[in-house]
Amino acid sequence: MKKQFIASLFCISILYVNGQEFRVNDIQFLPLSIFHIHNKNGNFDTGGLHFGLDVGIEIFKQDIRLQLNTGSNINILGTSDDSFYSINVLYEKSPKILNWMETDIYAGIGFQHQSYTKYQSITINSSHFNIPVGLRFMFLNENRISLGLQSQSEFNKNNITLIYSTVIRYNFKNKKP
């Protein structure tokens, strides 16, 4: 753990020292989202509310996004508590469709952890590398805040996770429509 922390600090310091090649573009919140997880083996299907946070950075003139997702089912009656979280690194392209609209197409690699109740008293935890792909429509305005809609899928060897969400993006630099 200590070695990982030191290695992370080292990588971050390199990026900050060479500040001309590294820039934070924006930060995104996914405040109103739902998810659905389908197990390929047919063991379970679950869904619920989702929250996400993304940071868009530019490294060597390439758009990269660091993404954190978490979700949990809503359980009013019963004992199951299904949840997941994922951490992803995404490569993103953002062609403009109209003056006031931008499309973000992205794919990457990540890590997903799930916890689900198979029977009333057995909770199963699983962790896998995953491949996230997605599409986002952003509605641009003259302010630094943009609104949008996003659809994302995360594939791994056991599950397919679908995420549908609204997006609020704060741009550190004005994107003019």
C-alpha cells in the first residue's frame, strides 16, 4: 500500500512539473442516474440508483477522463443489498454536432467491484477488469456549466452494466456555442 501511494505521488508530481502537457478541462457530476446489471450466467439481475463523478484532463493534447461510478439498489421491503462501484480511465473524442451541442464518444479500461445477495443470507463479492464504452450529448451554453445526457455500458467477463444518467459539467475554460 505504501509503495502504491508513493508511486501515485510520483506520477502526479511528474504531470504537475510538466504542466504544459497536462491540463484539467472539466469536472462532471452524474446526479440523476439509474443502472442495471445483468449477469451473463443468469445468476442475478439488479438495478437501482447511480452516482458518478468524472474529471476530464488533457495529456499531450489527448482527452482523457478519470471516472468513478457507484450504485446501489433501492430496497424497501427485503434484505438484499446489491451494489457496485467502478473506476475507469477513458479516451474521449468530442465532435460538435451543432453550435450548441457536442457529442462525446468514449471507451477505456477500468475495474469494477460488485456485491450482491444471491440467497437471503449469502452475499457474493466479485471484482473484475472491465471495458466501459459510452455516448454523451452535451448542450453547450455561454457559461461554464453544460447539461447533458449519457448512456454507458461496462463489460466484463461476468456482467454487463448499463448506466443511463443526466450530466452536469463545469468547464474550467468557457466552451462557446
